[in-house]
Amino acid sequence: MRWKRLIYIFWSLFTVWLLVGCGASGPDDTVLTAAFTETKVALAPVLVAADTYEGVIFPPEVSARVAPGKADAGWMPTEADIAALEDGLITFLQESGDVAPLESDDPPLWQRVPAYKRQYFGIEQAGKRLIYVEFFCKTSGLDWRSVPLEVSDGGDCYFQTTYDVDTDSFLSISINGEA
């Protein structure tokens, strides 16, 4: 059994090396990597799309591992939960003071966000049902529909929000820094 664990560790390190070392980068040398390489889950990610968004809902087993901070547990948001989140997103971005474009020529983030891909993670924290969302304007060839992505730098091409399902409100926004 010990050799299986060694092979798994080697394979994981090798996969990360391939992703980082073989040019999986975004704008301005932003590094995109898979958050982890193997997860055995009961449910597959669910693709959701509408006129103004395209994303994937990850199952609870994945959500509990990916979300920032300590999630008490993961849960599976419904397409209706995602639609409610998306209905309030543009207004939230318009009202947030932290979303001015980094380049003066760029339109505001709220105008660009319909073109961004999303990854949705249902998490529970202190009894609250939250949805943590990763937004990204480029995927650099990684399979964002089945593997959670982790991004370093990249500016407002990559940002995250946390949404409270029960209060129908956004709790936070975090925009990546520049390299």
C-alpha cells in the first residue's frame, strides 16, 4: 500500500510540474494550475449557462476542499441558486468600489463579466449556505469544466466573490493582483 501512495504523490507532483513548467500561463505570465489533480466524487460537475454566463457547479466533496478559509462542509447549489446569484452580480459589481479597471482603456468589470467563465462551489460556514465563485477571462487551455483552477496574479482578469444564498446578497469580492 505504501508504494501506491508514493506513486500518487509522484504523479501529483509530475502533473503540477507539467502544468506550471510547460507554459500553462495566462496574460502577463499569470500562472494557472489545477487546484488538485484527483478527487473521487459521487457527483460530476454540472454545466450551467444562460445568455450572460457560463459556468460549472462543483460537487460538495470538491467545494469543501477548494473554498477559501475553513468550510464546515460542502453542498451542491442548484441552477436556481446560480441564477439568483447571477441576477444580482452586475448590480453588486457596479456598487463595489474595488472594481475599477486596472487599465484606463478597459471598460468597467461589470461590462466585461458576461464573457468570463465561472466555477461555483457551495460551502457552509457557521451555518450559512454560501456560494464561492471563481471568475476568469482566460483558461489557457486548462479544462476548467472539470478541474478547479487556482490562479496567481492576472489582475481583474481573475476575481472571486462569495454569495449568501439565504440572504440573497454578496459578502465579498477579491480581485487578483498584478505580477
